[in-house]
Amino acid sequence: MDALSYQVPSALEGHAAVGQRVQVPLRNGTAVGCIIGLAQTTAFPRVKPIQRLLDDQPVLTPDLIQLSGWMARTYCAGRGEALAAMLPGPLRRGRPLLAAAEGEVVPTIGTAEPLAPPPTLTAQQAAADAKIREALTQRRHEVFLLHGVTSSGKTEVYLQAIQQALAQGLDSIVLVPEIALTPQTIERFTHRCGAAQVAVLHSRLRERQRLSEWSRIAQGRAHVVIGARSAVFAPTRHLGLIVVDEEQENTYKQEETPRYHARDTAVERARVAGAVVVLGGATPSLEAYTRAQAGRYTLLTLTERIDRQPLPAVEVVDLRRLAGRGARAVVSPQLETALGRTLADHQQAILFLNRRGFATFIQCRGCGVVARCPACQVALTFHQATGQLLCHHCRHREPAPDLCPACHSQYVRFRGAGTQRVESELARRFPTARIARMDTDTMRPRASHEAVLSRFRRHELDILIGTQMVAKGHDFPQVTMIGIINADTALHLPDFRAAERTFDLLTQVAGRAGRGTMPGRVIIQTALPDHPAIVYASRHDYDGFYREELGHRKALHLPPVAAMARLTVRATREDRAKTSAETLAAQLQRTRKPTAMILGPSPAHLYRLRGYYRWHVIVTAKTLDALLARLAPVRAQRRVGGAQVTIDVDPWSPW
């Protein structure tokens, strides 16, 4: 919904302010709204009065109000949808902010006293710190891209910048890409800044805890905010710094309306507030690195690990050479030997596989039928612990069959390998090893993931098997061995960012090895050893990968050299989804200027999802402004021909 006009009753004149929530009449009921502007006149002959103010003071700051307009324009959303994304659920429903005595305490790690002293910076860290301090001291908006190899000390640069901001009376926001990283990050920041200064915002908080933290920030009782994507909307009153750690992560992209990217939203919010932004990562996104090369961002580099530790040695195992030897095991002889040596040396290992479950699908050897989800038509994953088949998209589950449901054959076979199968095979090969698995299936209770990580840090576990949850941000000094079970997983997806995602994951997982005093070793198992993402990751060569991948994007007119939007049309009837997508594409084709490329309609990769048939229309243009102008005729449409329509500007999911 876009903006509506209401009258301020005489009794409330002088009390209403931009950023306050109000209760207003809407249709036959009432609604909660937010004041985004005040005017003396209106073009409408009659407007309804607001019923009451819900806040004594604004709950949204001026920079957030302005940011909501930018979000609505950039991501083809309603202004109300953008404002709603900024507020916790209770505030959207009209509940008041919590006073200090009412708040529910969020457990934090560490205490305010004694605060840990800052360590001595390396020469490269000091150079980066000086540039950031200069911008903070001058209150100059500037965006820095901090490109540092794994274990180069990027977090210490963030911490010293935050302490500088605190010394100037300024607030800071720190975004982290994975919810699993938050406890580790909180511990480090509370030791340096003090627990009373730090607030936490992430989806694992209970609703009242989240409202309590949000209230602390809004009332100026917390000055360092740490959280995932939505923490970019923290209601800080004196914003001086935003840090986006691992800015290349796809979890910064919201998959529901408004489909904002937290990195770009952080840059825009900082521009409005006159604040500094630090984007950090070992493998910057092509978008951020291209902007740095063009001078839009200031590039800062950390090319060496702390204490000049070497990057781990990488060995690539070609799985094709193992074919035909009866090698159906998921662990190659090279990896098994390396694991045995690691255990003998009383060191630790991490095995990475970006697939949950025991087998990725089950198939009848008699007729070839694969067990599929009835609502999504994707292959169901077998989970050994429950004996069930599970859809990882809609959570449909059913018992694993003993006989083929199509031909009633007993030749039902498990295909592929998930984390459960890796765990089972390692337990068989290394019966005395202490092994744990860490994925979203095992980490459902709130404290489970941190409990496993704590045991691993204390060396109560020898081998940790996991998905992306173990790939990034963790520091385990006794880990000297990393095994990547199948590096090809993402390369087979219909996603133009597949190579970039693979390079990022391999680099980050490899970066967990050799962070202590012992050198690290990485074994990458792949059937595509010559793929550029694998070749450059094995060499730790970001610049080489960037040049080659950017060349491919330029040739195909893909981001970051072009702006892109994906329009998804979905309906419960197959024919309606197709004809509605054709109608939408025809509408876009009728608009000749500005120049844009219209691709499709074509069936979505997940053609049937949660009972809906889905079609895509892709639009690309040279610039974001040109793209938005081309989308203007359809940006407000939510339905076409009885089908639902969503617009995703700068899409990051391949689905």
C-alpha cells in the first residue's frame, strides 16, 4: 500500500510528528499506520481524521522514513510494506515500546567489566583503520570495501572502528550473514564494548525479547547493534557506522516483499544519515568489487593472515578417476588417509557437504521412478534418523517406501550423499573418533548449534560434519584438515551466480584450516577439476576468478554489468500460470523505452512449488534507473489474469 492522507484533529495538533505510529480508520475497520510527512493542505476535498497517536515520540528515525521511500521505489514494493519491514511484529500490531523495567533480558556472552584491551594492529590493519577513522572523524559518508584473506583480522578492524564511533558519541550497526554466527560475534563485541552497550537483533529471539532490544536501541540505551539482515533497520538515533560482514552472502537478500538487499540498503541508509559503511569479506561480491574498481567504494586490502600464517595447502581429487573401481563411498582414499593422519596427530577436521539428509533422492532401479514431493515435484530427500522422505522446500514428509510405488519392485536404491550418510560412513571407518553433524536438521533447538561449536572448540569432538553452518566465520585453532566432499553441488544449478557461490564457499571453508600454530590442509573432491571456480579457489586467487567471471557476465549482459529483475507468475492451474505470464511479458514488450531485454516467459526451475505452477519473465537493462522505468507499467500489479505476480529486483535465488 502506498501513502494515504489523514487529518490531524485539533486535539492532537502539535503532538503529531513524522515517525510516530497512529491508529486510523481504513475501509470498515482500523489500521496501524506511520506518519511519513505533515502538510498544511491536501488535494483531497475530504480526509478522515486519525483516531489516536500510538507513541509519544517517533519510533522511526528520519533516515528510516526516507529510506522506506527509496526501498519502495527500488524494490517495486508499497511504502507500507517497506515501513512494516522496519518494525518488530508487536509494533506493527500497535503495541507500545517497552520501558526499561518491562524488557525481557536477552542472554549475552561476556560482561561489561573488565573490557578487553585492543591488540596491536598489523601494518595492513593499521592502514585500513586510519582510513576509516579519518572518515568517521570528519563525519564524511564513505563506503569502504575491506577485502581480506581468511584469518587476516577483518573483525579487529571492525572493532576498532566501532570503538572510534563510540568515542565520538555515535551508534554502530554490525550485520552478520548467518544466524549461527551471532553468538560468536556477540562474545567478541561484548568483551570489547561492554554488554550494556550491545543489542542483538535476529530471528531466534522470542518476540518480546526482540521488542525489548528494539526498545533499548530506540531509547538510546544501546549503541552497538549486532544482527542479521533486518538489523539494518535498527532505530539508532546517532548513526555513525554500518559494518556488513561477508557482504557477498546471499542471506542478505530478502526473499519476501519488500525484496531488499541488506548490503545496498545499508549503503543507502548511511548515505542519508551521513554515516560510514565498511563492507568486509574474503571473497567480495562481483557487485561490490566492481564498484570499488570504478571508484564508488574505497578498496582496503589485507593480503596476509595474522602472524603471517600461510594459507592452507589445497589438493584437488578428481572423482572421475575413482569411477569404475567400485568406489561408491563418499570419502576418497586421499581424504581417508588425510583424516587418519589428522586424528593420529590429535588435531581436528571439518568435512563440508552442502546437502542435508542421508541420500539426496531414492530411485527405483526397475522403472527409474524417483520419489517426488506431491506439492513441489522436486526429489524427496531420505533422512535415516526418522526413516522418512522430506521435501526441503515445503516440509512435506512421508515414510520411505520398501517397494516402488509405481511398479512395486523391491529394487529401491538410495542415490547421492547427504550429511547423514557422511556421518555414517566416517563412524564406520573411524570407530573411535568423536564425530558430530551440524546442519539445520540437527540444530533445530535454539541452543544446539552453539553447544556443538563449544564442544568442538574444547576439542571434545574430533570431526565436525556440516553444511554452510560450519563454513564461515568460525575460528578453530586446532583444525588443520578440511575435506570438501563434493565441490560441484551448486555448479549444476540454473543460476548465473553458481560459479561465484562455489568459489566463495570453497574459499571460506578452506579458510577454517590452519588458523592456529599448525599448517592447514584442504582436500577438494570434485568431478569438475578444471572448472574456473575450483581452479582459482585451489590457488587462493580471487583476482583471477574475478577477471574471468566478470568477462562471462559482460558477454552475457548479466549483473553486475547490467541491472536485472525477475517477475514470477504463479497459479494453482497450470494453464492459467502460463497464459498470465505471456500476458505480463506482452505488457512489458509494448513499452519500447528505455531499452531493455525481455526474456521469457519460461517455466521456473522449481516449476511446481507448494502447489503452485510457476513461470518467470526476466528483464535486464543497462542501469537500475532504466530497469525501474521499464517496470513502471507493471510495478504495482499483484495479479495478472487470475495469477499472482511478484517482482524481484536484483534476484539472488535461482528459484
